[in-house]
Amino acid sequence: MGQLNRFKTRLVPPLRAFRRDIADRHFMVIGAAIVIAVASVTAVDMFTDRVRSALARQSSALLAADLAVISNDPLPSVYRQRAAGLALKSTPMLSMRSVITFGDTLQLTELKAIEAGYPLRGEVLLAAQPFAKPHRSVGIPERGTVWVENRLLALIGAATGDRIGIGAAEFEITQVLVFEPDRGGDLFNIAPRVMLNHADIDDTGLIAPGSRVRYTLLIAGEQASIEQFRDGLEPRLGDRVLSPANARPEIRTALARATHYLGLASFTTIILAGIAIALAARSFGAQHKDTVALLRTLGATRQYVLFYFLVEILLLGIATASIGLVIGAICQEIIATSMSGWTQSDLPPPSTTTAIRAALMALVALTGFALPPLMNLRNVPPLRVLRGDADAKPISRSTVVIYALTASVFVAPWRGGDWTLTLWSLLGLCVCLSLLVLSALATTRLIAQMHGRPGLLWRFGVANIARRGLLTVVQIAALGLGLMALLVLGIVRNDLLDSWITSLPPDAPNQFLINIQPADVAALSRFFEQHALPRPTFFPMVRGRLTSINGTALSSNTYADPRARRLVDREFNLSWSDQLKSHNRIVAGKWWDGTGDVAQFSVEEGIAETLGIRLGDALTYRVADREVSGIVANLRAVQWDSMQVNFFVEAPKALLEGYPATFITSFRLEAANRSMLRDLVKTFPNVTVIDVAALLDHIRAIMDRSAATIEFVFIFTLLAGVLVLVAAIQATQDERVFESALLKTLGASRRLTMRIMAVEFLTIGFISGAVAGSVALFAGWIVATRVLEIDYAFNPWVLVAGIVAGIGGVSLIGSIAVYNALRRPAAIVLRYRN
């Protein structure tokens, strides 16, 4: 009890001091910095966490469930019983290939038999007629009916209401199947889908001993239960357990870039807020040295002095972090509302762990940036009560830098999401800080040697810079870092938005035509001309299976990676081209020029990595009953989100043109001209139409909304930058107040004093802006090309913008501060100083 009373007694003075200092301008800057940093982190992290959770749920739709157990044999009932015991929903389905009949027409199809409850995730879209407006399905096909894809209708010449034969039974076509969530695979390779009721499968008589059937059990529910089910599952030999795949690459790319930028903006906001905290804490500590000396004369120990100010700062951190959490939560809800439709489902509620993470970040930032100057207060001697010049030994600059860098390192991974962004960000900050310090030191030494130069204003103004020495260096470094961070974000923001516009222009193709026979290419070209549409470019496709690499035969057993095994077991779409596509980029080797050996291949870098293919390897493909071989001449990076026709493997025309080929093309079709598709299908019944307009609209909506989000989050960074300007000017506010009072005593007018200080602000702003603009040009290139993987264009106007922003910002904030300083009576200022 006695110890508790003593603790309460020790706690009372700092609590009273906190109530008194809450109105202190330096204290307010520290608090504002924490509010901005926490609000930024909370808003960005809550939103991105909600989007990731929604995408995880949405990616489950790619399986139509959260988990799928697949087998070539009927699945045991114990699987469903175990799922039910864990309160998980489950539904079985089976799929197989079978030939259907319509009159005298035969067609190979992919049958899928489903039960009630399908799909457990995602949705099925149907249409009453081909190319009609789709609607969401309710239930499953009724007994004796089927849902079929539009391309099946085109292939066999049927319509809704007609009857088709499946095995020993006949079924009525009642709906056109527009979309099924778990279609998967290569959209251009699979046979047309026919979906029927699971209860009808026995009537077809298709399942017999030796039939190739794939049995699937779909499972969905709470993630913890899903993990428990999977951990306790003992699949038989040949069974496979699949988790949801990633989102579509087009959507994933847009999301990844936006998320990286939001993380970078949030991290930059924290660093700027930290700089403001460090500057304000230094000024706050200098202002309270007399208070510390008085405490020491009253018997306070050095440990109690540190405790005294730590309690104050901790209370400030808790109070302002709470305010920041509330503001951040409100802002992320605004962002989430504006981004509605980013995912196919509603965003889940925000996680409380995000708030905890933001609060911890505030504690780390506050400790790393504010602690060094406050720790030094305990070294203030009691003698200062009698002698105002008695002071503690200044804290070393290396200590301040170590604390700040340590805090930045701990905070950075939380913001960037990966170490690449973290390392480049910290490297950029260190390089910029070094250049700013060197520039500031060189400036102060150069000014110190400018004795007797003409111009009263410039002589007095620049003399102030030299006289303050270390304070000037701190000001220039802080201002320069703030400007550099804002410029980099501004540059990258514009480049990111431009890259989205160029990667998905308004005229991006939204229709694909496949299975085009060589004899139909000319006729199709004329068809487009007759309908006043641009003639599309036709790309050849040669079906081939990779059989060996460097003479070593391949099979699914060659690889452990599931994707690699699937790739080896299927045929590739090879193509020929003598020109590199505009949305492809060579990353290794070189493109063929038509003069060398024609036995060459160009391989997409991602699939090359998956299959272990390297530059110079010899590849052999089996095309029909023939083999074609060649050397890997180059590896390509493909812009998959361009919505253009792309291929994993390409070769010179001379190598593949003698092999059986079909053609593929893409084109843009406006909604008003969609009736043209019906004419096309009737004229060319063998051509398959793939409509990706919905996907294109979804991607474009993501980009538009993410652009608005980027603009919104940038406001936090801008506010933090302004706060750095305020803190930097306030760092020398007391000196300016004394100087203005002294100049007035010596007869200087208010106007002359303002002009002298304006020269100082102009010089500091110019140096800070010039260095910040120069570093931002290169830092922007690194972030754009290495982190966001977008094109970057050097813009010399960034340097001009840095200088203008530096001069304008410092002059504006400085003028406001000086104006308030000049309003104080000189006698009172000088008396207090003495």
C-alpha cells in the first residue's frame, strides 16, 4: 500500500504538467503528428486488410467453395460426415467428358452434374437467350433439363427449348450458361459446358466401370473449421485437396500496385510525422530545461526527471493515438464506401488487430523520434537555476540517427508489405538525408566566409543561417526529407495512374474469337469491313505438348510443383511471330531478326521459371504426330493485364507455319453493336466467341476507384509534410523572437525585419527544395520500376517543383511565425531572455 501511495505521489506532478503543457505549441505539434500518422495507418491498413479478406473470400469463388476434395473414384461418405461435424456446408458434384447428340450432330462436351447448394461460393449467371442480359441463377437445373453454354448452341445449331441427347436420356435446354465460378483451366481450350441435375446422371447410363469421371466434394464455412477439416483429412492415393487460387492476374495486378502505393504513402506519412515529432520534441525539451533545473534543486533524481517527461509523452501518445484511431476508422469507411464493387462481395468488417498495430506503431514512432531529446533533459544541472548558460552536454547526432533509423526499420515492414519496398524506402531516406546534411554544412560554411558582401538584407539574412549552424542543418535536412517524400509520392502517383490508363485504354478489346480456320480468315476480315469495324489482327495457334528439355523426357513425375505437373500434362498454344508484341518485353536474350537459325523459341518468364527453362535450353514439342525442336532464344515479360492476345511460347514463322494451326483474334465491340455477334455466329458457326466485357468493366472500375483512394490517402501525407514545415520553423522560433526584438531595439522597422528573415527563408527553401527535387527524380524511378513495376519518365520539372515548393512552403509558414513574433513587445522578450 505504501509503494502504491508513493507511486501516486510521483505521478501527480507529471499529470499536472500534462494538463498545463497541452496548450504548448511544441506539444501540439507532437500530438498532431501522432494523430495524422495513426489515422493514416488505421485508414490504409483497415481498408487493405478488408480487401484482402474479401479477395480471399472471392478467390474461394474460383473453386465455388473454400476447399475442394477431388478424386477419380467416388468419395467416401466419411468426408461429408466430417464436414457436417464441423458445421461446414458441403455439396458433391461430378464432371466428365461426353458426346451429346442433336439430330445428326455430335459434339464433345464437358458435363457437370450438381446438387442443391451449388455453388457454395460465388454465383452462376444464366441468360434466357444467347447474348441476352444475364441474371443470377436460383437453384440448380430441374430434373430432365440442362443449362448449356452459348458456344455449344452455336456449334450444334440448337436453341433454348430444344432437346439434346446425353447418353441414354434426353434433356431440354432451358437456360444459356453465361458464367460458372469454378470453370478454371484455360478458357480457350476446354469443351463447351453442359450442366445438369445430379439426380439425372444415372438415367444417362454414362457411368460404368472404366469411365473417366472426376468426383468433387465442395466444402465451405468458417476458416478455422476449414483448416481443422483439412488437417484431419487423410486423402486416399490419387485424391487431391485444393484451396482457392489467387484472384485473376488482371485484378491482382491492379490491386497489388494500388496496395503497394497505399503502403508507401502510409509509410511516408509515418516518417514525416516522425520528423515533425523529433523537431517538436527537441524544441519542447529546450523549452523545459529551466523546469528540469528547478526539479533537480527540489531533490528530483535524474531517473525521476526521465519518468516525469515519459509520463507526459505517454499520456499524449495515448490521447492522440485514440483520436487518430477514430479518424482513421471513419476515413477507411469513406474509402471502403467509395471503393464498393472492388470485390464481388461486400467487404468484411475491419479487424481489431489493425487498431492494435496502429497503436503499437505510434508507440514505436514516438519512442524512436521523441525519446533522445527528452532523455537528455535528465542531464540538465541544477546550477541552471542560478546561471542560465549552464546546460547539459548536447546529445550526439549519431544517437538521434540511430533511434530514428531503428524506429523506421521496425515500422517499415508493417507499411510496405515486403522488404523490397522497405529497403528501397530506407535507402532513399538515407541518401537524401546525407545529401541534405552535406548541402547544409557546405552552405553554412560558404556563408560564413561571405564577409563584406554588398546588400544589407542578404548580409543579415544569410548571416542568420550561418550563425545558427546546427539548427540550420537540422532545418534543411527535415524540410528536404519532407519535400522529397512528397515529390516522390506525387511522381509515382501520376506514373501509376498513367500506367493504368495506358495498360487498359478505352478501346481495349472485349471480345475474343477462337477456333478460326485458316480458310475463314479472309472471310472474317471482309465480315468486319461489312459491319464498319476495323479489321482485326489474326494470331496463329499451334497445339503442342512439351516432351523434353535438353533431351530429357518430361512427365508429370518430373516436377513436384502442382502447376508444373499440370502444364506438362496439357498441350500449349504455340504461336509464330516475326515481330515482338508491344505489350511484351525481352528480359533475357534477344529477339530473332530473321537472318539466323529459325529453330528458336521465345518463352514467357513466369512459365520458364515454373518449368525450369533457361536461356539456351533445347525444347521439343509434339505437334500432332510430329516433333518440333528449337533453342530458347529469349525470355519475355508479358503484360497479362493488357487484355491483348498473349502466348507462353512463340517461334519464328518459318519454324511453325507448316504445322496444323487455327487462329485467334480480339476486337472492341460497343454495347450498341452487340447484335453483330449473332450475325457472326450464324455466318461462322465453327468460330467460338469469348465475351470478356464484364471482366474488362470490373478491372476498369477497380482502377478508377483505386485512383480516387490514392488521392484520398495522399491528403494524410500532405498534412504530415505541412506539419514538418511547421515543426522546422518552430525549431528556431525562440531565436527569431529574440532577434526581432533586438533589431527593433536597434531601430529596425518591422518591414526591414520581415525582409531580412524572408531572405533566410528563401535560402533555406531553395536549398531544401533543390536537393529534394534532385533526389526525388531518382527515388521516383526506383519506386516506379523496382517496386510498382511501371514505366517511368524523367521529368525535369520535378526539380523546379521542388524548389518552388521549398521556397513557397518555408516562406509562407515562416512569414506567419515571424509575424506573430514581431507582435510581441521587445522589452518583455529581452527581459525574459535575460
